[in-house]
Amino acid sequence: MKKVFVLLAICVAAITSANAQGGGFDPAAMKERQIKMWKESDLKLTDVQIDSVLAVQGEFMQARRGMRDLSQEERQAKMKEMNEAMAKRLTSALKDEALAKKVIAYQQEQQAKMRQGGGGRPAGNK
């Protein structure tokens, strides 16, 4: 579970970095790419569920930004705590623990693809 959220943080950082290198950051375009990614997944999430997933991701992304100044040990401990909290929050938001686990697994897959050269990046995000 810890690895999932660490990977999620890396994915968010990679996306942010790629967008920064390509010019100005457009939050609306990023959200549209994320919505498209979730709709194209095999999870068959509803629009409401996708909105819930994106909201939870956004909450925790903001919290992760505050961890930049922590030592590696402090950051790892905080990430573990945040990953567990995110899993609980996703379960609550989706009202389905099994689906929350699938969402987390999908996020891990996408992060792994991005680490292998951007294969997990949605179309149009080059």
C-alpha cells in the first residue's frame, strides 16, 4: 500500500515536471487528461466516481507538497501515514473497498508505465 502512494506522488511530480518543461501549466487541461485516463481505464468508473477519485488525489497532492522540507525518514513515515489515509478516503468516497483497491492498483500501473518512459501518459499529453 505504501508503495502505491509513493508511486502516486512520483507520478504527480513527473506530470508536473513534464508540464513545466512544455510551457505554462494548464490545470483545466490536466484535469481533462485525468478524466480521459480514468474513462479509458477498465474500471468503468462513473463520472461521479471519477470526480471523487480526482478530488481525493487533489487533497493528498496538496498535503504532499508540504513534505518537501522533511528529512527522508520523516517523509517516508509521513507518506506511509498519508497513503493509509488516502486508501481510507478513497474507500469512503467510492463506498466500495474493492473498487478503491482497484483504483489504487490502476494508479500504480500508470506510475510504473510513466517510469518506463511515459507509456502511461494519456494521449495528447506530450
